[in-house]
Amino acid sequence: MVPYKRTIGVERSDLPKSVPFQDKIISFKKTKFNPLLYECDLHKLKMIGDTIHVKLTRNNNLQKLLHEMIKNSCLCDLINTKPMSHINIKKQINYNEKDENGELILNDKILTILNELKILYYDDIHKQMGYPLQLWHICAILLYCGKSCNVQFSYDQIQFRHYKWPFLDTYLQEAIMILHSHERVEESEMELYCGLKNVRLENIEKEIKSGFFISHVSTSDDIHVAKMFRSNQGCILHFHPSMRRPKLIDSCDVSWISPFKHEREILFARSFINFVDDEKIHKERNAWNAKVENEDEYTQMILLTWAKYDHYIQQTMQISTMWNHKIDANLIYVALDYWYKRDISETFELLFEFEQWKSRDNNKQKYKERMNEFIKRRCCDHNINLLCTFLSEKYKKRTAVEYAAMYTINNGLPFVKRDTNLILRQKKN
């Protein structure tokens, strides 16, 4: 786990909001393909990953990424001039289409993108993180977020032609994973949106069950940006805050790298598949679900939630009702998921014992005195921290901070305050 001092918060008050005229111009330059081209067949997704990794060799990474760009007819994204002929440039940088060793000459007077990478590398945000990204990682994000190659790359991904872009795809995925680990996503209650032009799902229950992204997905916390991409008709994907919390649904804030600051972009990675767990467990922990939130003749709003959110929302709210909604939903979730395997009666008993413990021996004050121990380990939910202190005393298997870090950072907490508020409003209606 990345220590607190090498992480950045999720507040974004310094970013500009969308400017309608300027963003409309940007929208014509950036095409968005339908990211709901999900796959439930994990073995097929694993084959995609294997196909890419067969082509990868781990040396001269930046040269190989730029070579791939030129090979896919995207030299224009690496330079800031429009020469009469690309042939001379290719000769000057020693480009050979069959080169597999990364022998491209990195001349920053010709490949001017190199100058952009050096500036971004020393950005204050990257400095705060401890400079975890390599130049090829920054290059991959910049190419995806700010260059014209995004269109062909994204189209090839949804057509399962991942083999054409092994270096861009892999370095982009790696970069998002690294940045995800350096962001305090456990603090995020951010709603995200992605607008899709002329997209509508007619039978979403059959079309989407549990999803894994087969392409990278751009989102924004500004719904006006999503509406701009949707144009006059289409759908808007609404990402519930739980989508930012899981360890293996990787996403990160790329606004400090993207030239389009008004888009306030949060980028989700193509799903990473491994088979440490069986398929059922993998889907429950790392998949997302989708349902139609509301729709009219012009717009369909589709809600995406982490699969664990959907698995536990009913039981969590059932127990919350038994406690008159005075117990935090994530606290109930931890008790249900990790201790009593969704047994409601035993979970209720544990919570009752916990509430009694809080009122004894000045335990709440004792926690406040050691609260900074938890904060330094990024354990930001005081209710969870208190529960973990109780569990540590009761079971003596781990320290309270170890328990809290495991639940908050490693496993992720699916609920936010507005989930309980929404349930209460629905009951009143």
C-alpha cells in the first residue's frame, strides 16, 4: 500500500468547469466509442491479455511505444509540424518498420512530444507521488487523452484488435494502475459520467449482467461534459462512487496530464484478468453491473455500480433498518462480508456487541487519542476504524490498523452516505 505522504486527495476544486463553446470544439476532435462493449467471458479476456503480453519485451520501452505509433500511421501525434513528407523524418530517427529492438532515435527536436513528457514528469502532482511513472507511462496517457490516435486505438479495442497496440495498451493500463494506487480513492464520493452519442440499449437486463471493460473508458465528474459528448440523442453512463473504490477496477485522475482540462477526466482501465480466484469470486469482486436509471425518447441514463454494492445493498439496508439507520452502511457491510458471510442474525449480534463495547471503558476516547495512526495508513472512515479496534481486541489476530487498512484500502468500501439517504427518501415516497 502506498503511504499517505505519497498519495494525493480526490478534491478537484482547482479544475475549471466545462466551457460550452470550447468543449464543443474539443468534442469534434475526440470520438467516444461505446465502452459498454463489456465481456463476461473471463477466458476470452484472458486471451486478449495473453496475446498482448506475447508481443511485449521489457527494454527500450519508450522507443517501442513511439515505433508502434509510427507503424500505426500516427507520426503526426509525435511532432508539432506538418512536413511535406514523413519519409525524411523516419530516416532521421532511424525508423524501421520491422524493428523489434527499440532502435528508434529519441531526437526531441524532431519528436517534440518528448519535450511535453519531460515537463509533465516534473509536474507538482507527480512530485507529490514520488515520481512513480516512467516516461512511457506518461506518454501513453498523453497519447490517449490528448492526441488523434485515440480514435483508431479505441476503435481497434472494441473490435478486439488489441494486438495492433500492445505497447500503448499495456503502458496505459500500467499507468492507470500506478496512479490509482497513489490516489486516496477511499475518500471519494464522486459521481462520474460518460456521454455516448446515438447509443441506446433496448434490453439491458439481457445485454448486461456482470461486466468487465474491454477498452479504456473516459469519464468526467461534470455531467455537462457527458451531455456534450452525448449530443442531441444517446445515453449517459452514470458511475456510482463505488466504481472508484475497488482495488481491481482501476481508475485515475488524468486531468494533470490531459491538455483538455475542462473535461475533468477520470480514466478507467481495460479490465485486468487473473485467475488467482475462481470465476465466481472474480466477478463478485472485480465486475460491475448496469441498469437503466431513467430514460426518455432522447436520453437513457445507465447506472454502473461495483458488483459488491449490488450483492450487499439489500441485506445492508435490512440490517440498517433494524438499527433505525443509526449504524454506518459500510460498517454493516464489513461485518456481513468478512465476518459472518452474509448471516444477518450473527451480524446483528456482532453489531450489538460492538455498540455495547463503544459505551464501555472510554473506548471512543481511546480511539480519538490514537486516530492519527489510522490516518497515516489512509484509514479515513472512523466508524470502520472503531469497529476494527473492537475486532482486534476480540479476536487478537491482527492489529486494529491492519484490519482497517485491509477493509478500507485493499478490499474497498462500496457505500456512501447518500445511499442511505436515498433508501430513506424512497421509503417516505
